[in-house]
Amino acid sequence: MTQNQAHDAQVYDAVVVGGGLIGCAVALMLADGGMSVAVLERRESLCLEASGTNAGGLMSQVLRAETVPHGMRALELWKGKTAPFLFDLDYHRLGSLALARTEAEESILDERMRLRNEAGASFRMMSGAEARLIEPQLSKDIRAAVHCEADAHVNSLETGRVFTELLGRHCVAIKARHNVSMIEPGGAGFACICPRGVVRGRRLVLATNARLQPLLAQLGHSVEITPRYNQVLVTNRLPFHLGPMLTIATGNLSIKRSAAGTAIIGGGWQGHGDLEAGTSRIDAPSVLENLRLAVSVVPALGDQDLIRCWIGVDARTPDFRPLLGPVPNCPEAYVAGCVFSGYLPGLQLGRMLGDIILGREPDLAFPPSSAWTNPDTLSLKKNL
């Protein structure tokens, strides 16, 4: 141990590595269930990456069909009235419209609606004219839409503050600037080693999302994870009203009106970044393409100013399925990450993983998980 390291003498019932939304939700569930819990976060506070830099849209329309039931349960949790998830994040039910501009896109929407309704959603197909009655700012080029009344919006920028308060009230030890470089299984559980100290836990939850790959490798599993540097754009305060959140059939656009009256525009357009260095930068051509697409859907946005851009780091597996559940061949180790559009279902998925660790039956089955790429190991899908 170096001179700068401080050994934490306590052996926690569970150590959660990664202080994003799902990691915080798991930690809260475990603490509420009576466990002693530590959360190790590499940055100076919680939820500073994808969980706190997304646009705050709770849009079940953009979820994969197998995750829709979890998203619908999560919509109730986001209201902040279900213990232990008691908080205020300025929840507003806005509804959403997924839009089609061509016959091909209309077919995509129709199939998407069918699959998601079979999974438990309540979507309704309508004509472009009907969609413009709900949102008059839509372009006349919109020929069809799918409407979901249940979708909502929260102030995602406050996610970290809310969970810092929640975890504090549940006596969770939040250890900021604890970048875990090594995990040593053995003895009473796991030793998490970082420059600021060593923290031990009987159970381990890896929730570092884009940074899962090297930690899982230390537990004997090879996974392929691609970081994504999603750009978020903000306009001036709009002189007109936008009601429901908007997306399109191809999925590469989202438009939401914030509580401050600005438009928040996204859709997964990529910037650039270096995961190891922790740096990122905006890609100007993709910003312009994102804005052009937004104006093609809401023409009045063409008269507004772009006042801010930022990047949130997300991650994907090759099949876009999550890494979620027990780590194969590693007792008392669990993983939670790479959830597509994970902000909405994150609370529910964290609650379910917490239930499993506490020995309870979860209220839903996990969505199918991505297989490990190492052929010598089992896939999560076979272990759940």
C-alpha cells in the first residue's frame, strides 16, 4: 500500500463500483434491505456521465421491445413516490410522438408499435394530420406518428444531487475519486484497489458502464464494449410551445422542451472522446446534421439559436443488449451496464438486481443479456 492509500477497515456487505444511475439504484435497494454498502465513484460526485448528461426524456418509444416492460414499471418509480425511491426530479408527463416522413418509416413505426404493445406498452398509430393536432409545430411532411401518452420528462441534471441525498439518508458510504484499478477476489469477498485506498466487500456490483471491460477481465471474462460520445444540444428559450417529446422512426433524433423553455435536441449523434484520459469534444459536422434533422421535423427551430452543447459517455455491446445480472463463475459478483437508452429503465433494473442480491424474487424477468465474447465462459443469458 502506498503512502497516499488509506485502508478502509470495514468489510461492507456490498461494494458498488460506479456511481451512475443503475449503480446508485442497486446501492439504495441493498441499503434499504439492511446491508452495509459503499459506492466507489471515479469522479468527484455521482451521476456525472450518461446518467446526468442525458436530456432527461423518459421515452418508452426508443426502448428495445424486451426492455419496454421495465420502462413502463420505471415510469412509476420516476414519479418519486415509491419507497425507497423518494425524490423530486421535476417529473412531468408530456407524452411522446414517434414520427414517420416516408412510407418506409411508416412501416417501421407500425412494426415497432406492434412489438412494443405486445410487450406491455400502450401506443397508438395516427396520421400526420392527427399528430399535428397534438403538436401544431410539426412539419407538414410528417405523414404518420405513434403516440404514447405515458412518457415523461425529468430534470436529469439533478440526478446526482438527488441520489447523493438518498444514499446519505440510507447510510451508504459514498467514496468519490475512487477509481478502481484492480479487483482481487478471495477471502471474505472482494478487495477493490484504487490510488485513494482499498475497500472490501462481501459482494461486488460492477456498474461502470463504458469502463466495464477491464474490470470484468480481472474476473476472467472477455467482453466487447464500445463507448459512445452522445452529443446534447440546447437552444435559446423558445418563443413557441412544444408539447410532447419527439423522435423519428430511424431513432436518430429527439426533441424535448425543458422546464426553462429551451429545446433539448439529441438522438445519439456522436462526438469524440478518450475514455482513458476522460476527455471529449464536440463534432461540428454531426451537430449541424442533428440540427438540420430537427428543423425538418419542427421548422420553427430553424429561427432559434444554439446556445450550448455537451457530451455524455454511454456504452454498447455488439448486439445492443445489456450486461446485467450475476457474473458467471464468480459467486457474489454482479454486473449492470450497457443498457440501451438506459436512463428510463435504470431505476427498475437497479431495483430488480437489488432484489436478486437480497435473495428476493424480482417482479419481472431480466431482459435478454449480451453473451460474453470469450467462448470459454457462459453467457449471462444462460445464467439468468
